[in-house]
Amino acid sequence: MSDWPDVDLHVITGKGGTGKSTVAAALALALASQGRQVLLCEVEGRQGIARMFDVAPLPYEERPLASGHGSDGAAGGEVFALAIDPESALLEYLAMYYRLGRAGKALDKFGVIEFATTIAPGVRDVLLTGKVYEAVNRNRRTKNARHYDAVVLDAPPTGRIAQFLNVNDELAGLARMGPIKSQADTVMTLLRSERTAVHLVTVLEEMPVQETSDGIEELRSVGLPVGGVVVNLTRPQVLTEEQRATALAGSLPRDTVRSDLERAALPSDDALVDTLLAEARDHAERRRLEDTQRTLVAGIGVPTYELPRLADGVDLGGLYDLAARLREQGMA
């Protein structure tokens, strides 16, 4: 059973370097594996989706990306991708609401649109979130538009996520009325509803965990719905509690290590044995620090999920593996 059965918009954020884009892609595949039509969006202009799925850079157009593999081997749904940029979103907005098709493109040539979205970041965020809102709220009667069962947004990092999503406050000093303000109000009805969940990605290190905790507190302070925390890039447990305690104390038996090396037909000189014992102590210390951070994450009080560090890096096969793990843990 999914922990988020009523959520239509999954927003993924996290400190830089924690792998939030990877988690967003894996979640999209996990949702598609249940037969859903899923839109995976990005808004930072990094073309991270294209690199992960090894496809050409994405235009401002919804493109089929991958199929979801069902847990029973049956075919799942599909993942589509969209790279949203503020200039294209503003042109679409002008065409839809003001019928400025050619005129809007003329403004773009003069640099007016770039100026508008740069000078007023609040307007920029309204346009980006507005496009996400439009994708989430399509229904099967919407003419000439694909319907999605879920939208996954690879959002800005934790330090900017509340500002990015809380578009009403960002517009307070710019537009107190008019169509842009009206659109912001409409977007906020979705972002503050139970149909949205903001999930945070972290790794088991002090700064990312603290930023995750601070980010959750900030999201709650502005009334945005917090989802779960994904602990990414975890390492396998290769030592028992007793072995870890022995390694930390520097008391691992040298003779046992040496005999194991000899049995494996490997060099067993003192220098190598010393290096291995030091590595074991460092590993045990790392595990102890990670356990401390894992306890802090558990204390946040939201559902948590764990994804392993992939030895061969993140490719499409790895994304499907991570998607299956998220599905097994109930995130999708």
C-alpha cells in the first residue's frame, strides 16, 4: 500500500549533492510501474532528466521517456518528461490568456520576457509552478492534452523550496491584484492541499540532515504539506555490532586477517594488514556517525525511505532498481 494514495503532485527537494533528481526519476518510474501515466518535470534548466535517461536535451514539450515495469513483470504505465523554463512558460501564458501568439514571440526577440522573469523572481516562480498546476489539473475531457495520474517535480534545493512554492508571499510586493496574482492564488490552492506532498532527500551526514530538518520546519511554517524523507546513498552493513565495537577499539585480530588473506592467495605483509585494520576502524566510525544521523532523521516524525549507493553509478537499470525499492517501502 502506498503511503500517499491521494497525492497527485510529488515535489522532490534536497540539499545539493544528495541525489534529489535521481530520487525524482526513481519515484516517477515507481508510480508508472503501477500502471499510471506520470509526468516528470524539472525547473532548474540543468537537463538532469535527459542525462539520467541518456536522451537528447528536453524541449518545452512533453516527451515520452520510459515505461514502468510492473512488480509482476507486466507492462506498467509510462513516464513522460518536461523541462519547464520561465520564458517558454510566459509565452504560453500570454498565448493562452491574452492571445498574444506572434506578439508574444516578438516580445521575446526584444528580450522583454527575459527581463520580466529576471527582474521579478516571484513572477518567474508563478510561471513555473503554474505550468505544473496545469499538468496536475488536466482531466480526461481536456481537449488535445494528455492526462496524467501523477506529476513528479524535481524542484529547487531545500534552501529555496519554501520560497519557490510559497508564490503568494513572493508576489506580495509585486502584484496585489490582476491575472498574475489570480494565478498565484489558484496555484496555492493545489500546493497547500492534500493532493501535494513535498518530499525531502538527504544523506546520512550532519549538514544535509540538519538542512532537511530546517526545511521541514520552514515548509510547515508557511502551510505547505510535508511528505516523507528519502535517505539516499546508504552503505551496506558489512560488520556486526560486535565487530564494529572491536574495530573501533582497534582490537581486530591481526592473525585472523593475515590468515584470511593467505587463504585467498593474497599478499599478507604487515603493511597491508595495517591498512586493512585502519580501513575497518574508519568504516566502523563512519557507521557510528551514520547511525547517529539516522536516529535524528527518524526523530523528525515523517515516513522515511532508504535507497542504497549504486556501485556502478546511476543508469536506467539502476533507476528501475531504485524505483522497485521505493515501491516496496510504500512510497509509491
